[in-house]
Amino acid sequence: MPAVTLTEVARRAGVSPATASRVLNGSERKPAAEIAERVRAAAESLGYIPNAQAQALARSSSGLVGLVVNDIADPYFSSIARGVQAAAREHLRTVLLIGTAGGPAEERRAVEAFAARRTDAIVIAGSRSDRPQDAADNEALSRETARYLANGGHMALIGHPFPGDQDPAVRVISVPNRDLARELGRRLGGEPFDDYVVVAGRGGLVTSDLRTEGFQQGLADAGRSPAGVVRTDFDRDGGFAAAPGIAAAVRTAHDAGRRTCVFAVNDRMAIGLVAGLREEGLRVPRDLGVAGFDDIETLRDFRPALTTVRLPLEEMGRLAVETALGDASPAEVTGSVVLRRSTQGPAHT
Amino acid sequence: MPAVTLTEVARRAGVSPATASRVLNGSERKPAAEIAERVRAAAESLGYIPNAQAQALARSSSGLVGLVVNDIADPYFSSIARGVQAAAREHLRTVLLIGTAGGPAEERRAVEAFAARRTDAIVIAGSRSDRPQDAADNEALSRETARYLANGGHMALIGHPFPGDQDPAVRVISVPNRDLARELGRRLGGEPFDDYVVVAGRGGLVTSDLRTEGFQQGLADAGRSPAGVVRTDFDRDGGFAAAPGIAAAVRTAHDAGRRTCVFAVNDRMAIGLVAGLREEGLRVPRDLGVAGFDDIETLRDFRPALTTVRLPLEEMGRLAVETALGDASPAEVTGSVVLRRSTQGPAHT
DNA sequence: GATCCATTGGAATGCGCTTTCCGCGCTCAT
DNA sequence: ATGAGCGCGGAAAGCGCATTCCAATGGATC
């Protein structure tokens, strides 16, 4: 039971397929009103739905926008996805979604899949990795991207450019992770803490590394000595797993009369960490300060309210598709430090 | 700079397009090994990427799975989306995502868009509405669905069937909202509370109504009198907005020596409610009990830990695409009541 | 050694649509 | 009155691929 085709509509309306096409699917040429009406009526009565595949083939433009994320269930990505979806809709595009487990190899495959679909644009929201073992895959990803661009595709990256050579044609919605983390470090460096610790993701994760680096700079700006760095997974469980070690350190410091502040490089890690610390019998901010990064909306009602850095996630998604589609120019996102209760000393309570 | 085509690959390999097609894109007939190798080499050196649109047109199967959600940034939907994405990948499909603001009119448009793309299957995760003013749109959605199915499409609904007539061809991954809420009501009815209140979504929202109804039945099972029902928005802000009213009621009850338990029909509402109550100076569970529904992962570290009903969200997404694709049969999801601290009396502390 | 069948590569057709390119009839300027 | 020019609908040529049908080749069979 094949779908009704444009030709059938044309026949029913007593016109040629060319004419039917012109009236039904936005063309330059507008056929006479009377004919147009007849065609529309025929289409309506037959329940005609244009075949987007065929249209894409004929006009070589698919009306698709590809989005690649690490994990769509992660609120960071799903917020971005909302923006992408909204912008795509406004531009009369549909979004194609691929979730990778993270890592350039899978991202390359995603780009290839999108290229096969001839998506008008690709937005990559996954995080970059510059670990040596990912070098080959990064290289492959760059090549795949170059090929896609050469075939007329457009691409926007959220966060940071590809490690290594970066095709100037790929637009970057750059997130000033380093600067914002630095500002956070500066502000927290001004608070009455004695020791600082960073709970970071594994080395080579660009976002994590830049946030760590920036935070250290900020501490230095504030005249503090560098924070110790603990590496763990870049998610909630990573933060949770880091808790015992942090707890031990905090206790030792506490015995020496020193107060600790921990910066987990993203909110989910921070939440996991706080949960883990609770199991260790430590409370925030009474026993230590904890800060995160991203200001995930779903986590705002969390108590103690988390000191973090706000990122306009949804806006970033919007911007990415608009930039990729050529309706906006690559921009740097603006975020802001938000000090909340999780880093306040007992005195403030 | 057009992409390289199959014909070019064929020419380069010195074979016909037919042969090239057979070796490159999984066909029944396997050309001789030597020829196959030559074709593959040609494809590789040219950087050939098959045009999925053209393939779809020729074989009339798109390799696409459509997913419609209310709001992809809502963790409920993004968890489902993760499952959909994973299952789609396993079935060598790509997912097409459309977010509606909720409401059958937009869902109809989404189905139409998916039908235009000739998606192999559509998964609808949005919530049903049976408000009178949505009747016409529901009707239209049903018709659109019927047309899609008639053209060979497949569809799975997560939650509940369409209000009114339900085409037997659309598969339903049914969520026993009523039964689970009933079980929750029964359990909570056995706890030392005196008054119960339900914070529900607007009337006509099937999910909300069933959970409310089930909860009332459960209370009855436990020998309790019915809960009062407050209607608000079905999201975090709705819960927050309900707080002042709830607070007043709780205080009144408290003065009369009665303890209140509130059931917010989803976790996000519950979290918003707790946040709002905090502003009112009320604490959970000290001053009242609060329960939610869904057991959103991101919210599990929330304190007080929320009593709720666990739903296998990701699994539901998987199941939906497998069922739609014919690899599984429509099933009823199993959830479970999870009693946590938010509904424990002070004694348990 | 002749016949038959199975296998293989190629030519051709069509998937559903858009878009030149044509030829027509009309209006307007000269 | 006549030619140029414009607007119109239709014919036809693809877009890139899968697939059916054909012809040719090879081997197996008796």
C-alpha cells in the first residue's frame, strides 16, 4: 500500500507533475490561483504527503540537522539538545540525534552517518579529547569532517576546536572554560579556605583540563598555592567515588585547623561527591566547601545550593545551529560565577 | 563540489554501477572476490559515502526512527531518549527527534514530518490529553497515524493509548500508572499520616489523572479517606507554585495535631514543591511527607531522599523501538514503589 | 562432445520529486 | 498592425541508488 505520490495528485487535478510540484512545495513560480486551488484540493483529498527523501535527492538539501552528544540523558547535553531542537524547528529543519559514549572514534562514525544523510549542518556537543591514544581517531574525525565540509556541509562545535589542525570552516561556539574557572578560582580563593582540591576528569579531556587549569590560575591570582588534583570519571559516579579520598584529606586538614574547598569540574560530579561525602559523615558546607560547574537546571533545588558557573546551555544549542546554518557568526559564550551556600563557611549560616 | 557517487566508484573500478552497488551495500548477490576488492579499493580511495536519501528512495526504507517527546531537557524524556537511541543504533537506525510543547496538535505535525521522511518507526513518548478541547486534535492525530500505518509505518506509544479509538496496529508500551500509584497510596496509607494531598497536573492529562486516581484507590485500600487534590503545572515550577497553598493546609492540620503527606504526581513537581516548602519554612519529612513518581536518576542524590515509584525509563525507550520494529511484543512495564526518607516520620530519623 | 543449468556482470528501469528548457498565448510598445 | 517580451503550463532530464531482467560464461552431466 504505497503512499500517494505527487504524480497521482497531479493526475487527479488534471495538471502536470511539474505544476503540482510548484504549487505544493514552495517554488519560485506560483501557478494561477484557480489551478493552485485545484491541486491543493486534490492533494488534500488524497492525503498527499511529500516524500522528503525524494525531495532531498532532487534539490540536494535534506532539511536535516545532525546533533552528536555523549549521552542524551545527561542534563548538560539534553539542555543543549533542547536549544538545538528549538532552533532547528525555527529553521524548518528536523534534528537527527546520535549519542556516542564519548570519544572521537564514535564521533567520526556519527559524522559519517550524517554525511550519508546529507544533513545541512552538524552540531557536535561532545567533549574533545587530546589524549595521545585518541590522536589517530581525532585525525580521522578531522578528515571525515573535511570531507563533509567539502561536500557542502556545515559544522558547528560546542566548546572547543578539534585538537590539532582545525579546519577554519568549522564554526566554534566557544565556551571560555578556562576563564570562567579562573574567575571561580579567584572568587573562591578570596573565601576563608585554607586548602583547595580539584576533582577532575581523566587527563586529556579538554573541558576538564581547561577548567582545572583555569581554577589553578584563579587561585594563584588570589595569592593561593595550587590545589591538589584528583582524577576520576567525568560524571556523577566519578564524584561519588572520589569522596572517600577527599574525606580523608579533609579530615587531616581539619585536624591541622585548616578548611578545605573542593572544585568538582562539573555539577554532576559535584553532586556525586556531596552524596559520597555524606556517607563519609561529612557535611557541606559545614565541613568543607564544594563547587561545581555548568549550573544544571535540574540540580538547582539541590541543598546545599551549589556554587557553580552558569552556562547558557540551551542558548549554546540554538547558537550552534544558527551559526552552522550561517545565520549567526561564531561567538564566545558568556557564563558567570554563581556563589551559593555550598561554599559558605559556617559563619554565614 | 558534489559528493562522489557510486557511478564514479564503479567507473574507477572498471565495473558497472550495478556491481559496485552489490559489493558496497549489502546485497544478496556477492560479486567475485577479486572484483569486490577492486571496488572496495576504489570506494576507499575516492572517499565514497553512500547517499542515504537515494538509498532510501530506491529501497523504500529509510533507516530512520522518529521520536517525539514533550521536552528533551526533561530528564524523564531524556532518559527514554537514551534508550531509544541505544536500541536504534543496535538496529542500525538513526533517530530523528522532535520536541513538542506537548499537545496533540504538535504531535500530529511531528507524525506528519516523520511520515514525510518515511521513518521505519515512530515512538511517541509525549503524554496523552483527553481534555475536550483537545478532542479535535486527538482525532487528527489518530487520522495522521492511521495514514502513516497504512503506508507501512510502525508506531509505538509509551504510556497509554490514544484517547478514543485506538488503531490496533499501534503498539503500546503501557505504563501501569494507576496500579503503581495505587500501590504507593496503599503503602503511604499505612504510614502514620492523617491527611493526604495530591498535587496533580491540569485535568485531562492522562498520566496525571491516572496517578491521582490510583493513589486515591490505594488510600481507600488502606482504609483512608480520599486525598484533597490540587492542580498545577505538570513540572518543577508547578510544584513550586503549589507550595504556599500546601504550606497553609499543612499548618492548619498541624495545629489540629494532624500530620500530612503530599503526593506530587512526578518527581520534578515533588522537587519543586519541596523547594517551595523550604521557602515557606517547612521541612520534609519533619513537617510533612512528600512523595513523587518516576524516580528520576539525576534526582536520586536529592535530600531528603524522595519516596517515589521507579520506572525503567531507559528500558521503556528500548522496548518501544524494538516493539515498533517488530522485534518484541507490546508489554506492560514493571515499576516499583521505593519508600525513602521524604515520607518517614521524625521518629525514624 | 553436446546440452543444460547455475552463476556472474551489465544494461535498463524506476523510486518520487525538482528544475531547467520549450512553446504557447498574451500584452505592450512602436 | 506587428514584433518583442513576458508569464504560463508541460515535457523531459536528471538526483543517486537498488534491482529486475538478459546475456554470456563456465562447469557439470550423460
